[in-house]
Amino acid sequence: MKLYCFGESGHSYKAALALELGGLDWDPVFVDFFSGVTRSDSFRSEVNEMGECPVLVDGDVTLSQSAVIQQYLSETYGKFGGATSEEAREILRWQLWDNHKLSSNAGLCRFLMNFLPADKRPAEVIAFLQGRLTSAFAILDTHLQGRDWIVGDSVTNADLTCCSYFYYPEPFGFDRAEWPNIDAWLTRLSAQPGWKHPYDLMPGNPSDRA
């Protein structure tokens, strides 16, 4: 399998982590997002019409959107999809919540705070996003009280989707010390065999452009 991705992409990390923790045979294909590759006509016509990463290629199957990729890997290879149909629905609920309330805001806030020139960073927008993120952190931290994992008794796609931006070193308004249940959950997840930091798992790092 091949995964079109880049190290700075938290959404790519969701798919890459599912592949890696699942022990699957895959190779990353670096996408130079910061040079505008995903906006090019060739990328949109040949890789993903939506102009986004990640994109998974498995033989004749090509898929985009991290939650779809995770679901495909679960259905095809039996990894992280939940033990019952009820768990599968609950996993989907958290994937949808994450993409709407957590990852979307975290990714945008992190981009504005770290990948724009200092004089181009919109302070009011950043503050607004951080307010939304604080609400999301509280929901997740409360849910994890007394739980090892978001759904069920083992790692699932719910964990692999919600964790993605928390491991990045660039600030976006999250302090692990302020959210003890999230902190403990992230520690458990990073202790899983095969876990890797996003910058170790995928090509592409801010230091490459320094």
C-alpha cells in the first residue's frame, strides 16, 4: 500500500498510524504541500480531486479522507474497527466529532500560529479557535475519565483519529498538564508497539524548510 502524506499533516497521521500500528505493509509518498502540490491540476486529476491528503492506494483501490481510510483498513484487514456493530457506530460518532470539533480547529489553529509569517497571524481568529478547542478538550477529557480508550477495551479508530494533533510539538493552545485524562490516554497510546511520532512516521518536517 502507498499513502500520500506529509509529516505536518495531522489528518495524514491518522491514516499512517492505523497502518503502522496495524502492522501493515505500506510506504509513504511525500506530498510537498507547502510548495502547493495539492493545489496543482496534476494532483487533483491524478491523485485526489479534493486536493487533500491523505490518499491511500491499495492495488486498484484509491481512497481519500482519513476516516474512510481507517474504515477501509478495518474492513479489509480487521484492525481497530471495534468488536461489535455497536462499537463500530460509536467509533464513527467519535470520528465525525473529531473531524468537526477537534481536528479541524486544531489543524487550522496550528497552521495559523506556526506556518504563517508572524505579521500575518490573525490574533482574533486564533483566539476564537482556541476557545472552541478548549470546549473540545473538556469533552474528550471528561469522556476519558475512568477509561483507557475512547471506545471499548482496546485501541480503535476513535483513538487514532482523536489523537492526531496532540502529539505535534507546535503550539495550538493545548497543554497536556491541564488535561490529565487526555495526558494519560496519550501516554498509553504512545506506549503501543509500533507507535511513532508523526515526524518519524511520515516524510516532511518544518525543519526541512528552515
